[in-house]
Amino acid sequence: MSELPDCQYCRKDQRLDDLMIEIAPMQISTLYLFKEQTYRGRCVVAYRHHINELFELSGAERDLFMQDVARAAKAMQAAFNPAKINYGAYSDKLPHLHFHLVPKYRDGPSWGAPFTMMPQPKQLLGSADYAGLIAAIKAKLG
């Protein structure tokens, strides 16, 4: 598993900072808050090393990654009480294993339909609001 120089998850550069905020390292991945918050509490779990596909992981690595996804989703559920959490693993334009965890609310955007990857207009928040969301998730990560 080599690091790809132009991968924002591997480099942790400005491209990543423009899209998300690190919440916490996990067993084998990193949990991020997605800055675009049309779906309140939306997060990304990104595998710690550069890999494209879930099937490229060993069984043990895959188990740990999915444990990280489940732990993050459980914390989001406890923090925000969405009706459902949607999971998206779209990597067409960014080939690095990562899952979008998208809380869905019955009266909220895209209920009963797939979430919109990059909604317009963007719902960006102030730093205090991001800090509040991050604190709520961290408090439930345990």
C-alpha cells in the first residue's frame, strides 16, 4: 500500500482541509466532518493508507475498517438522532477508500432518495458550529 502523491487523503493537504475537518483517528482509518452540512452531521471515514477498493484489504483490515464505520455511525446516531444513516462509497474521482456517512432526517433533504454528493447551494457553517458538531460526535465515540 503505497502513498499516492496526488491523493488528498494521503497528503492531508489544503484540498482535504477545504472539504472536511478531522474529528479523530480510529483503529485503521480517520473520521472527518464533511464541511458541506446540508445533511447535519455528515462525516467521512477514510482508510489510513492509500488503497482503492474494499476488496484489496485483508479480512482483518476489512473487519477493522468496517468496525470504524460502524463506530462512527453509532456516534452520529447518538449525537444527532437521524431517522437513517446512508452510506456512500463513491471513488470515481478520488481513488482512495473512504465512506460517506450521511444522516437523513424524515423532513430533511433527499428523504426517500439517495443523498446528493455535493448539494447546491452549499450549506457551510461557522467555526463554532463545526466545533459543536465535532464535540457532539466525539462525546459519543466513547
